[in-house]
Amino acid sequence: MTPICPPYRFGALAVPSVLAAGPSSLRRGPQWISLLALLCCYAAQLAGALLPRPGLLIAAAVAGQALDLGLRLWYPSPLSTLSRLHCDETVRQPLRDLLTVVGLVQVADTGGGARVALVAAMLSSYATHVLIRGLAMLVRRSRTMPILTRNIDTSELRLSAAPPQLLAKSARRILLFSIPGTAGMLATVATERMAWSLAGAGISLALFLGGAAYLATWLLPGKRPPSEQQVVEWFEHWLTDYRPDVGLYFSGGSSTAYQANMWLSTLGALDGRPLIVLRERGMTQLIAATEVPVVCLPRVAQLMLLETSTLKVLLHPANAPKTSQVLRIPTIKHAFTNHGESDKLSSCNPYAKVYDEVWVAGPAARRRYALADVGVDDRDVVEVGRPQLAPIRPSDGPPPAEGPITVLYAPTWEGWTDDPGNTSIILAGENIVRTLLSDPRVRLLYKPHPMTGSQDPRAKAADVRIRELIAEANAAGGRIEPMGPEDERELGRRTAELDALISAAFRPGSDEMERMAAQSAPEPGRGEAVAAAMEAWRTAFWRAQPPRAHLVLTGPRPDIYSCFNQADLLISDVSSVVSDFLASAKPYAVANTSGWPEAEFKEANPTVRAATILTPDAAGIPALLGAVVDPSLDTLVRERAELKEYLLGPEEPPSLVRFREATRALCARAEARAERQEAAQPAQSAAPAQPPTAQVVQ
């Protein structure tokens, strides 16, 4: 497999370096080879025990133990297959020991008492291993916090560290603790001295017993976590002290974290005391670096604590099944901000009518809701722009006619429906990439949507083929150049600085309680430091890339806006990527794979009205590239400027100013409701009680 761009890796960051995925049968090959090797070790050990052949028995037992441990450490996939077949470590290790005992009895003159003592020690070790598993389960349950937080001082709770991973949840425990016993029995096979077996089995039993005793200390008062009631009371006191007013509410799977992360900078720039409210435990660590307090309230009972808080407004970047639960809280006003706007049906979802207000970028989205007629009142639609587009720089002029022309191809994913117009990657992706790669002036940046191929295997297959095409073009054109030593050092330094700021240094085996204690209140100015480090990393990353190499860019870094600033031209689909790119005023093209004529396609999708429309065969790309290098051929400059204001709103007042005003206005509505409710309470209490109504029984 050929790397598409140089395989640079620094710390926790994988700088884009994508390998073409091979057939699934090839990827499964090492797994079956590993399983076969493990089976051969057992067969050889059985043969060595029965024949008997001490040398074969010892070699097979050592090889089997080493292979089992090695797979667990570096390639656990085959062991997962065995676990699904109910053949995990608690089966494999006793079986290995049993075969060793069979061989030991065959070659060594052991007394009955010694054999009984050996077997008793081994069985006691296995029983203690099971006891440790039970204790670990109790400890994990006791340490499951009802509320998780980040950026909040938790010192009052006195949260303890998690037990060692080897005791708490490691499948390596029985393999490691059994090594002395196995070694002792193999020494007996070699020397015919039973003392080695007894000594080894005794050491293994001592390890198991010591581990169980140490793990049990986490159930004692000194390390016992606070009770649910204590945590709830602590959280209520924190809400009273912090007095949040505006929050971001998010619920979703791990692949959707970007939908919340795109709003963090805007939330942090608001006046007042913002808050991030999550519902899934795993999402707590997926929220990007921020100084805003983060709380995860998995259960509805804890979510309802917000009703008595000072929280006035919740912003919703996505619709989720658990959204309906927070909508029950009458003291909070809710605004739907979405995570991007496009002409797709998802941008005018009927679910939006459950919110108090729907915040959109510009007039286009307002008209979209009106035409969709899905029950969203036009009076509830508020135009706030797109504050997070501030990092996008306008064009600084056309690229040189001789190149390089940097083209960003950023197709969206296939979506939840079978509409062929959802993504271009299936019907047009390969044609677009081939045509671009055939022009020696083009430098291609390929950034697929992170969910590409999650619903349609054809999209995944097309993505793999596109990566292969890029790899071949890089190799054939000699575009890959070694990174300069100075650039490599600078990128490594910037990566380390950024990772130190945004990556929490958790030790292996840490659990949610330990991470909650470690992620206490951040240091002042951390947000500004992260922003500066991120900008420095972007500069170092792009400087380090070969100037004409085609790149496949995956993962959160570099972000899509950073790619916009590098690109002279965008090719994409009907998606929010197009709307956001208009902030740069650069040329863009949209692939029409819907099967509609171009006029109907533009009429149905306002975001493409200032775009060059590409057919699935990508025949229009050569002329498009000509217009990019020669502005006199670019006939869509005025249309892009007009469409930019129609989609994103006016440049003045700035989007962040409008967003703040909308937030203050919605907070005022929440305060007005609270005042009305407070004024109505005395009248309700003064009203005379109504006598019961008599019912006539027929």
C-alpha cells in the first residue's frame, strides 16, 4: 500500500497520511494466521505432554504464552474473535496449564501430596481471578458518577483515582499473574524437581490474592466515591454559585461531536456565564478544548435540576431523540442553531417547530422554511449569520497561470436516504478526481465527510478508489518530497504544544471519575492560548507539506476552514460546506448527480446559483480551471457576492454582534415569562377553592 502523502506522525496527532484500504479478505488474513499459530501452540503442547517430549512441551508452552500476551498487547482483534466463541483468557490459560500438568506428570516423579498441593494452588489462583473480576465490577459500578463535569472545580467531592488497569479491567491479568506458575511447572518438566512447581504456583497465588486485597480497598471508606445524593447536592450548589444563563445542549454519537464543537468559540464569546450540557458520557471527552464549563447529565432526573437553575436559554446545534426531554423544562427558552445550512431537506426539518426560535444565517434559510411549510412560524426565525466563519479569509487574487492551482474536493456523505443527489462521490467522484489529476497544474486536497461510507458501501468503495488514484498520481508525478528538517522540527514542536493544551494526559486505566477530577477549572487565558497554538500549528502544517503533493485530509486537523484558506477552488455537493465557502468569495463548483436539468437544479438549490455546475462526467472542469487563473473568464463574481449576503446575511453588523443580540433578546423573553409566573402566583393562591362537583350516577 502506498502512502498518499508523507506519513508524518507526532504525538497524539496523525498528520494526514492515508493508506489505501485493501480488500477485507486481505485485512482479515493476519487475524486467521494468528489464530492458527495459537492453535498450533496448543497442538504442539498436547503432543509434547502425551508423547512425552519435554523440549517440545516447554517450547510450545512458552510460545503459546508469549503469543497470547503479544496479541493482547499489540493485535487484540484475533482474541476478540475467540472471546465471542467463549474462549477468552479464563479458558485459554487454564487449558495451557492443564496440558503442562499432564506433561509434568508424565516426565516427573511427583508424590501425591505435591500434586494435590499444586492443583489446589492453581485452582485457588483461578478462583481468586474470578473474585477479582467480581470486585472490579463492584468498583466500576460504585465509581459511575451520576453527573460528569469538565472545567469545574471538583475538589469538594474528593474524587479518588481509579484502581490500576491490570486489576480493574485488564484481560492480561490472568496471563501475567500465571507466568510464575507456568514457569515453575516448566522448570519441573526440565529438572524433575517438584519444588519449582510448588514455588511458582505459590507466587502466582500470592499475586492473585494480593491483587484482590488491594482492589478491595476501593470499596472501603477512604477511597469510596461520594454518593449520588452528595454529587447532586454539590452540583446544585455549583449551579447556584455559577448562575449560568446561556447553554449549549447536545446529544449524539461520537461521530457527531463536530456538530457541537463548531459552536464552542461562539459560545465562549458570549456575554455572561455559558454552559455546555451533554447527555452521553462518552461525549464528555469528545468536546474540544474550551474554557466553558461542561456538564453531562445522562439521566432525566439530573437533567431536571436545570429547571431550578438560572439558565435561561439553551442553543441546539442538532436534533436528537433526547432533545424532547429538555424541552419539558418551561423555565428555559430553546433556540435551534443547526450545525450548518444547505438546501437539503434536513435544513428545514419539521422538528424545528418545537423550539421557541430558529436561528439561521440569512434570508435564504428564512425563505427555505417558509417554502417548506413545516409549521415554523416566520416570526420565530431569527437571522444571526454564521459567527464561526470569521477565520475564513477572502481571496487574495488568482493563482499563477502555470500553477499550482489548489483545488479542494470536499464531498458530503450519502445521508440517510437513497437520493443520488446527496453525494457526488458515488456517481461523479472518480471522474472529478481523474480530471483534476490529469492537469499538471492542479494540487488536489481531498477531504471527505467523516461519515462517508457509513450508510452506503458504494460510497466507501468510491472513497477507497479515489485515495488510490491520488496515491498513484503522487507516485507517478514525483510530487512527494521529503519534509525539510527545519519544517519537521517546527511542526513537531507546534504539535506538541497544541497537544499539551488540548489533550488531557490521563494515565492508562483512568476512569470517568479520575478524569473528572483531573479536568478541574482551567487556568485563566487557556482559551486564548489554545487559539494561538492552533493557528501556529496550521501555519507549520501547511508550510511542511510538499508544495505540489496531492493530499488526503481526514480527521479534525486541519479543519475545513483552514482548507478553505489554502484552496483557490472548491468542488463539493449541496451541503453546508458550499454556504460556508462563500464567505471567501472564491469560485466554487457543485456536482449535479440528481439527474435534474441544470436550470431545475439551480432553482431547487439556491446555494448553487453562483456555482459552476458539473455533470457526473466532470467535463466542465478544464474550463472552470481556466476561469480560476484568469479572472476575466470568471462570470460569476457578482453572483457570488449577492449569494453570499443572501445565504450568510450582511457583513454589518458582524455576525457575532447579531448572535449576541439574539441571545440577549431570548434571555429577556425567558425573564419576562418568569416575572409573569411570579406575578400570577399570589393571584392563584388568593383564589377561593372550588367546591367539588357532584356527579350524577346513572
